[in-house]
Amino acid sequence: MEDTSIVHVMRHGQVENPGGVLYGRLPGFGLSVLGREMAERMGSYWADVPLTHLRCSPLQRAQETMAPTAARHPGLVIVPDSRVIEADNRFEGMVFGRNNAALRDPRMFWHMRNPFRPSWGEPYTEVAARMQAAISEAAVAAGPGGQALIVSHQLPIWIARRAAEGRSYVHDPRRRECTLCSVTSFTLRDGVITGIDYAEPVADLLPTTSKRKFKVGT
């Protein structure tokens, strides 16, 4: 029997956020019109993929992104998993303004004292541990030769990838390879990640600023 399984981890679509709030884990931030188009496109993308397990962040934007795909796989139940939620962040709910000007406020300096942890939020090591556990569990749930789909968020996905690649967690957020509705796929054999692939199925729908723009709550 084939012992290899694949866990696809998809980022959610664009969020309706005209005020530029760093929304993080805040409730009430769903997909924009473009985000819903992205989600529908991804529903078609996954329609003919033999998915055997669905898992999703409890946040609204992730659930709305998963919905079109789940509709095309009616035999699968979506498993909610708080381990794939957005990273906790001290700046949640803030509006930083143009070029993140609010970060130059002296009151913010204490939160930025240690970018290696980071001091402004959930430690990268904790993000990596919870994502690795969720991915491993999804692989088991998918079954031998199966494929699981998880909908999560940019930072957790990127940290999970860096952990799997044995790279430092410290990075420039503007250089994360994890655009809206992108798919980072982990191949696991006997519970060990043996390969990583990356795809951007809705690259043609991406707003120019979303490709490398830093946002704390994404």
C-alpha cells in the first residue's frame, strides 16, 4: 500500500478591508468581491482532484475560501482546526497608515525589540509546532495515497514551509512566497515531509500590491 500522502495548504482569498485594519484574528473580516471570485476559481481548481480530507482555520475568511471547494466534494466533512489559525499579534486592530508609519511611534518600540522571536506576537517556534502537528494529522486523516486540503493564513503557512525546509524562521515579510489563494503542498511519507511544491492558481487575479506587500493580519 502506498504510504505517501499529500497535504495541500491553501491561503485564503482577498479580504474586504477598506480601512486597512490589521485584522489578525478579529471576527467580521470576510472575503471581498475579488476574494469570492478567487475562492470560486479555487473550487474549480480542486474539483477534479481526489481530495480525501478537508481542514480549515476557524476564521471567516478561511471558511469562505473553503466553501466552494467543499461544495464540489460533498462527501467530505470540513474539520475545523484552531491550530491553523492566523498568528496572534499585539498590533491586531491597528491601522498603520502609509508605509507602516505607526511603527515609528515610540510606544511601538517595545513590541519590536526582538524580531527573532518575534516580540510583537506569537513566537515562530509555536506557530511552527502547531502547523506541523495539524499537517501531520491531516496526512493521517487523508489516508495512504490520499490528499488533504487545509485553508490557513500567510504567516503560518510560510513558517510551516520554512520549518519543513530547515530554514531560519526570521525573514522579511515582504518576501514571503505565499500569495492569496496560493497552494503550498507537502508530500509526506511515513509521517515525514519529503517534498514541497508551490503554486499560484489565481495569479492573474492578484492585485499588484498583494504580491509582496507586508500586512500583519493576513
